[in-house]
Amino acid sequence: MKLTKKTKKFLIYACCIGCSPFVLIAISNFAIEQNAKTKTFSEISQIEKNKVGLVLGTIKTLANGRVNLYFKYRIDAVVELYKNDKIEFVLISGDNSTEDYDEPTDFKEELIKRGIPEKSIFLDYAGFRTLDSVVRANKIFEQESITIISQQFHNERAIYLAEKNGLKAIGFNAKDVSGKYGIKVQLREYLARTKVFIDVLFNVQPKFLGEKVSIG
């Protein structure tokens, strides 16, 4: 069957429309990874010192009752930075949208157990998204340069958002998580990276700002 010019045009347009989301995902992923080159570190000896380390919150316990390894490994990374004098203070930014869900306090309690003094820990209860966390670190907690602490894929996105909002940032990479759960999180990350460009384009701001808080 011979296709008419009109049919060929229609098929080309249909392919372009169908492929455009995948192209956007690929472009956003590439841009965020390239931007973060030389800005994320896995070895403590290679990272420079910052006054404040910003740890990005996550749930402590999974639905099956097991400890969330993303939580555990971020705790390990914060402790390593603090005990090697790479940060002086810890800013924990996470979701506390309900009384029964409090990421910052969970992190704080665990860090105190691991030997970090309470006086060195500051909490941001309005870190509902990575965007909120980095913007509030700058506008509310008055930081101009910061070390972000999370897994590498998350650090890369956070650094991109931080820089687009006037905050100089580097990342210390917590150990990554393998297995099915790790794969699911990685897949969600591709969509999150695409949303970064929408947030930047429309200058999306945090859900809450508020009064300034001085650290140190």
C-alpha cells in the first residue's frame, strides 16, 4: 500500500509528538549530569569544607517495617562529614506535613545517637520537595555555599536547582541502594529531573518561606 504525502506528514508529526517526552527526559537528564560533573564527591578526602551540610530528608521506615536504606546511608554520610571536620553544622530538610510524619526529627534523633551534638543540628520542617529544601537553605537559613548530602543521583538534581536559585553547592554522595527498590527510585528520578526544567522555567518557589534563621 502506497502512502500519500498527507499520510506521511501525519505519521511524521505523530512520531515527533510521541517521541518528544522521551527526548525531554533525555535532555534534562544529560544537562543535570553534565552540570554536576566535578561537584559531587564520594571520597571524604576529596571534598572541600563548608560551614553547613544540607541533608535531604526521606522516610525512616518502609511499609514492610524495614529501615529505609536511603535514610541509613544518608545518616552515615552526615556522620562521616561531621567527624572529619568537613561541616560544622547539619541542616536537616524534610517533610513534616502531618503530626505522624516527621522526617527532620527522625534524622535528628538518629544523628544524636551517632554522636553529633544537638547544638550543631538545625531543622527545616518545610522541605517538602528538593526545590523547597535548597531555596529555603538560601533564603531562610541564609547560606550562600553548602554541601548537599544524599545519593549521587539526588545530589546532581539538587545542585542544579540550588545553582538556578542562587546557592553555590557541592554534593557528598551517600551510598546508593541496589535491588528492586533502588531501580524504582531511579526511574522516578528521570521524571523528577524533567520537572526541574518546568520549575526553573516558571520560577516555582517553595510552598512556605517565613522568618530567617541564623546558623552558628
